[in-house]
Amino acid sequence: MDLEKRSPTPPAEAPPRTATPHLRASDADRERAAEVLADALATGRIDPQEHSERLDRVYAAKTLAEIEPQLADLPAPEGPGGASFTEVPARPSPGAIPESADETLYGVFSGVVRRGRWSPGRRTHAYAVFGDVVVDLSEAVFQHRQIVVKGFALFGDVKVRVPENVSLRGRGTAVFGTFEVDTLASAERDAPVVFVEGLAVFGDLTARPRRGKLIRDLRGLLRKRLQG
């Protein structure tokens, strides 16, 4: 994706309530549906068991028509009393991120850099042991709305860099070291959310935006994926 800043856009319509239910569901459709279900669970509209059952059906869905029944009796999250899609969650939506890593980077007595036009998975692990690991997402092609970068720095550094117009959240611990995440909240409702978590022991784990790096034409790319 390539980037530009835009003024804030109106709240999103609830996914995937559409006149073309035969369309194949995208990852973004499933993740937005998961947000509706999470909001319904938080407000007591559905119980944990029903939430789990509906969420399983959402992530197993192949088409929008299969997702529709799971949301039919629930309000859109931008409606009165609901959360907006522009609100960035502190943690990933339930079921959105796998337990195992899609990619693992090791900097052991050495340096490792992942940068350029690459497509990060939902979960990336980075281990810096007497070395450095750089996870640079500033030019990445995001295929998922929510991704997690989990780092472990032991006498080393893990550095995460993101475009300026994604959302960025962090949760971690430092022991005789530094864990520091520059919180970002994108004005784009469809912007990816990068969650950085981990542990730094006698080392540093940091996540910051790369100034001047922006995901351009974000909405156009997502629309193209939905139609493809």
C-alpha cells in the first residue's frame, strides 16, 4: 500500500450487511465482524458462550452471506451506546491473532532487519539476544487489519517501526531496560492496528513511527480487495 494523510472520514457502516452477500469475505470483513461481536459481549447483548460460537462461525465464513446471520440481531458499533470503529482497542479482537508466530526473527550475537515491501502475518516474533532485531513496517503491505509484534530483548534491542497513519498500541515489561511504545491513533477507520508486546531485560524494546512514511490510498486498496 502507498500513503497519504486525509481528513477524518465518517463512521463505517457495519460490516458485512450488504446487497451483495455472494461476495467472498475478506480478512477485514471477518475482523470487523469480530469487533461487532466483542462490543455485543461487552454490553451484555450476548453471553460468552454465544460470543464464542458466533466468532467461530465468522472466522470460518467464506462469503459475506455466511457472516450476515451472526450480526443480524446486533446494532452497529458506531450507533448510540456502541463503540466506533475509529476507537482503537488496547488489545487485539478475540480470535483475530493466532497463538503461533507466522514469522520469527532471531538476532543472536548479530543483527537482523526485516524491511521493505513485505507482507507481515498476523503475528511476528522477534528475539534479540546480545544482538539487534529491526521490524520495519513503514513500507510493508498490510494484508490484515490487526497484527501483533512480540519481542524479547536480552542484552539487545528490538526496534519496531511503523507508518505514521496506522494505529499503534503496546503492552510489555522492562527489567533493567526499556519498553517504550509511541501510541498512535489513526484517523483512518480502515487503518491497520499494530500491537507491540514483550519483555526487555538489560535491553530495549521500542516501537515508533517512521516520520514521513504513510500508507497511501488505504481505502482504495481495501475496496479493491473486497471486490476481488
